[in-house]
Amino acid sequence: MAHCEQLTHPHIYGPHLNDISLAGCARLTDASVEESCSASPSLLRLNICGCVGLRRPQIASSSLEVLNFGKYSDDNDNNFTGGIPAEWGALTNLKKLSMMNCGLDGGCF
């Protein structure tokens, strides 16, 4: 689903879904990311790099191991240059974190 620029609220979830890539989906909403995480108990990898429509999605997944995120919105308060927001504390199984477009060189994997 990566780079689907008009995608706003896909209903992407499932009990066996383990990898979701929505990188570059510029109009994606917080609610769609939250739904995908909460309704996918086997989710291991989530790529939301470059989803500039996101504001502060509540990512809660005890199974998530890899998270790729970067600058979400054009609002300077939501660039997450300080790392993972405190409310993402439920990511207890996280093993790999990639922060892109946070003032460092690089792109989405």
C-alpha cells in the first residue's frame, strides 16, 4: 500500500497480518493506523515513514518489533525529532526503530 497518496482510512488488519507498509501515504489518518495496530495481534513490522497527514497516532501493539517512522506533518510540533512519543510506551517488544526525515540524511526503507 506504500505511496498511495489519496488513501485516507484503509481498513487494513487481521489476526495473521504481520507486516504493514504505508510509507508515503500522505493523507493517512491517525485512526487508520490505530485501527491497524489494535486489530492486528500478530503485527511485527509497521512502516509509516512520510505519512504527513498523521498527527499523533496512538500506536499500541505488544507484538510490534520493527517501527519505521519519520516526519509526519508539516506542523513543527509533530515532527518527533525527540524520538518516540511517551504515549507509545506499549511497544514493549520493539527491537528495531528507524527514524527518517528527522533532520538526518536517509529515506524510507
